[in-house]
Amino acid sequence: MISTENKLPVMEAFYTLQGEGFHAGRAAYFIRLGGCDVGCVWCDVKESWDAEIHPKISISQIVADASQHNGRLAVITGGEPLMYNLDALTAALKEAGFQTNIETSGAHPMSGHWDWVCFSPKKFKEAHPSIFEQANELKVIVYNKSDFKFAEKYAKLVNKNCQLLLQPEWSKKDTMQPLIVEYIKQNPQWRISLQTHKYLDIP
């Protein structure tokens, strides 16, 4: 795990609506950390992969920037945020009154103090077992038909209270969305997640 020394590489941070998953529609301050070693071929933020090209910002400044907005939901995403120890960042956010959510592939050991863990595993790198019990939401991106089997693999590993979501990969949505609808009708323990921010054309 990479040492933070109280600074983290931040690709971008912005206030918008959460576009997908269980908390879709809520006002949220997104903190996108730079650095990823998972390498999804369909990733829509490949510029986040190289941590070295993004400025390293102090945790106090990150929290101060977040506090300028009315919302008190902070979403830590990436890249792959669990490349870093997030204990200090989440503690500072909580002290400032934020709910802390993370979106992660689970490819690294868990760290941080979370109100909500969105676990979105990827075929490109196996998930670390430490996430299974902590996951509040299993969100599987459906890029092709084999992803349904992949989703069920992880549904067996997460805790029994974990929300199960299937989300069409944006470029394949016209093909995969109807398949997801039919799959959920046959397997009603799952729900569909849509990237509503892309339909709304917001960040």
C-alpha cells in the first residue's frame, strides 16, 4: 500500500449528483484520486491511471475544498482509490460532517472509515478478500454476456445484506441493457444501475 504522507494525488474533484448505483440522484462531492493498476480496457477515465501526472494535495486542503459545497456526501473514486491508505482522509472528512462513500474495484486491501462501500470488481485484477464483508453494494459492469456469470461469482462472496446491481457499460448499453432487464426478471435479487449522469449530461 502506497504511503500518503498526508497528501494524495487528486486527478479532479467536483460537486455534482451521484449518477449511478444505490445513491444515484444525491448531491455528492467527488474526489477522484490518480493512480490505477487494474487497467480496464473500457475505462472512461484512463487519464487517471498515472498517479505521477496529478498534483498531490494535502488532506486538509481536500476537505476544505469539499466543505465549500452544501452537500455532505463525499465519494472517493479513481483510478483505484485503495492503492492508498485512506484512513486519514476519511477520518478528516467525517470530522467535517461528511458521509464517506467509496467506489472501488477492491483490488487492494481495505482501508478507510466508510458509510458506504461500492464494490465494483473487474476481471482484469482479482479482488482482495478484505472487501467482501464490508461491501454495501456490488455493482458489476456488464460489457458482454459472460459478465453475468462473473457477477454471480462475486454475489456468492459478499455479505448477505449487500445490494446487487448490474450496470450496462455505456458503449454497449443498447445491446446489454435489454439483456440485463431480462436477466433481472429471471433473477430478481439483482437491480439495474444506469449511468444517469451521462443521460443528464452532467459530470
